Amino acid sequence: LDASSSSASVSVTKDDVLVYESYLNNGLTHSSGLMPMVEDALCHAGLDIAQIDVFGCVVGPGSFTGVRIGVATVKGLAGDKPCAPVDGLAARFDGLVCPILDARAGQVYTALFENGVRVMDDVPLKLEELLDSLRPKGKKVLFVGDGVPVQAQCLQQEDFAVLGAPSLHGLHASFAAQIAAAHPESWVDAAALRPLYLRAPQAERERAARLAKEEK
């Protein structure tokens, strides 16, 4: 399950077979649409919740509200079943790829992978800082994620930048499921499932800035 960005996605897999997947990007809040998606997934897969062995969940980074909704939903569904936390920036595909998620305020959540291997940790960066770090590599870089349409004008000015197709702008739960299934050592009890935040929420940042200003 993924609700970490503007889109939401739910999938059911058995072994290496994708049984069902849904993807929604209609602008509505995930709090109203996510559970119906889960119910549809179970219905079309011919399963009930008790037959799910492991619950994979994208735990961030991304929208604070969306991440909380996704994590809370999976915690409620899982009960005493294991949960597989998935880093949304890792849930992509093989090759030289740079996922960028819109972090607003001119920033992106980003990481870098080459041939499926992580070569840069998750970080929030100004787009200019990210591009400055990628130019010296001398390689083509495929940009995917919901930050691509937001930053398309800047990215198109870079010779090394390849913009992913619209189908790669949103994260698909089936990609996350592959990672969850491949790393059983990462599975945790539902009580231990936690969001992955790369920076403090906006309200906390604004409060810190206000306090710092008052101290001057």
C-alpha cells in the first residue's frame, strides 16, 4: 500500500505474481479513498484480510498527511501480522535513476540509484543543489516521481536529464511489494512500523524560525 504522495496505490501479490493493483490520482484525500481501494483489492483477489501474510507499506518520505494515513491504515489492518516498511525513494526500477518527490518550498526528496544499487542516501535538497551534484557524473539520469512535472522546465535545460513518462510520476504499490518481499529481514511488528520523515513538518519549521527570530 502507498499513500505517501498525491497518488495512492494498493496491490496484492502472491510469490512473484501480481494478483491485483489499483492506482488512484483524483485529487481527493486518501482518508476517504484508501480503505475502499483495500476492500476492492481483497474482493477482486478473492481474499479476506485474514489471508494476507505480510503487509507492505510505503512509510515515506512524502506528504506528512499521506504517510500518516498509509502507516495508520496498515497498522490497523495488520494486527499481529508482520509489516514490511518500504522507502518510497527506493521503490523504482533498475538503471541510473533519480527519483524526485515534490517537497515544496523549492525542494525535492531525492536519492540516486545505479543498476538497482543505492548510491546516494535519501535527502531533501534544493533542485539546483541536486543538479549541481549530478552534472559531474557525466551520465544520463532518468528522473521519475511526482516532482518531475513540477520541475520539468528546469530539468529540460540539462543535457543529462531524461524525464520519465507520466506513468512513472506516481509510485506503484507493486514496485514497493517487490522490495517488501525481497527483504523479509526488514519486516517488523505492526507496533514498530514508523513513518520516514526527512525533515520536520512545516508547522514545526515555522515555529522554530519564529522562536529563533524572537531570540534575536
